[in-house]
Amino acid sequence: MFMMAVAVILLSILLAGCTSSNGVGNIYLLSLEYTTTSPSIKMGSAQVSSLIVQAVHNVSHTGNGTALEVRAGYRGLCMTHGDSERVCSPSARVLASLLRAEEVTTSSGETITPDPLNLVMIANDFREKIVFDGILFIVIALCAICLLLLSTIPGFHDNGHGVEEAPFPQRPAVIGAVLAGWFAFGFSLVSILWQHINSGSTASMTGILTYGTVSGHVGGAAMALGWIAVALLGIVALGLYVMNAAIELLRGLVSDVQPLNREDGDSDETGYL
């Protein structure tokens, strides 16, 4: 029960990543930031046209070497611009309005924007269209059901003769706890694997499609929280299976001893561990 409770806490922290500017701002799935681009454009041997490369290069330089990092979590976004403090919000519009307020128009009429390639929009699209947090809420609900069913299992007590004994738990409660534990483990494994693959793929493709102008990074803290929770739920699911098998074995042994107890006129321990 303790391991499952810890797993629920870790998943809750993961879901709360990037919702505020305090410590949870460091728990993110994907980070996008502008890299220092060189004045010259490097052409690869497989590139047929340089038009898109030139366009991206020109657009990125309208930020005048902007230092912007955008982090995406399940429920919010965080932004760090230059030396300013990190700002987090569940709404991408709030962050975009802050960046628009920092736009500067030069004497030649050119507008210098802090986010020329719309990293805030890309991070928000990643959060809304690629990752999905609904499975993690299902996992937390299954863990709650499992903990509730486990709490109905009676504990050991003294029978008055100096012997610790406990009645057999209800079979539906044990089977329900085992099923809830295994489904929680399976759903969490699928969700965290999906999260890791999507974050890594998006980080790589963003760098490729922007020709190195933007670099993407996978959030190590978020991945660690997710995989630790999966490992804990796997241990719990295995432990529940072993517990159920042990109870069924003891139940069978007690049922075999019952006829002998009846013959001896002693049936006090029938149905007890």
C-alpha cells in the first residue's frame, strides 16, 4: 500500500508540472529554446533547395539573437526570456501576450519579436495535440480503488490463546485489488512510454525542421518521476498476485484440514490464517 501511495504522489507531481513558477516549473515534458545561429547558412549534401533554409534563417534572426526557452507540461507552459524570471501559466495566450508586449519596432520599420518562430505555439500544440494525460488520471483512480479494497482485508489479532490469527479476506475484494493493480500498472506503462517517445520525437523533429535554429530537450525529471511510478506499480502488481496465490493456497490447505477437525470435534480455526 505504501508503494502504491508513493506512485500516486509521483504521478500527481508529474501532472502538476509547469502549472506554477515554483519547483514544479522544473518538471516538464519538452523544452524548446533558440540556439545561437551563425551568419552563414550551411547546406547539406541531400538538400535540393535552399529557399526554406534561407526563410527560416531570416525569420529566426528577426529576434535579434533572442534567448527564449519554453517548457511544456501536461497542464501548463513555462517561459524564460533572457535574464527575466520564469513565468508559468496553463494558458498559452497569457505567455504570448507577454511576449507581444516586448516587441520593438526599429527606425527602419522592422519589428523585433522575442519569439520569431512561435515556440510558445509549438509547445502548446505539443501539449494539446500530442500528449494525453487522461490515462494517468485513470491510473490514479485505479490505485485509489485498489487501496480501498486492500483496506477491507482484515489484519491479524490474538485469539485469546496466545496465537495470532486472521480470517480469510473476501475473495471478490482480493481479486478486485489484483485486477486494479495490474490495470494500473499496464495503463501507466503505456502512458509513460507514450510520453517518453512523443517528447523525444518532438524534440528531434523540431530541431530538424527548423534547421538547427531551435533545440529541443526531453525533461529528465518528468521522465524519472514517470518511470519510477511505473516500477513501483509493477512491484505492487506482482506483490498482489503473489498475495492472492498464497491466500488461495492456504484456503485450499484449510479446506483439506476441515474434515479432520470435524472428526476431532475441534473447528475453532476453520477459515483463519
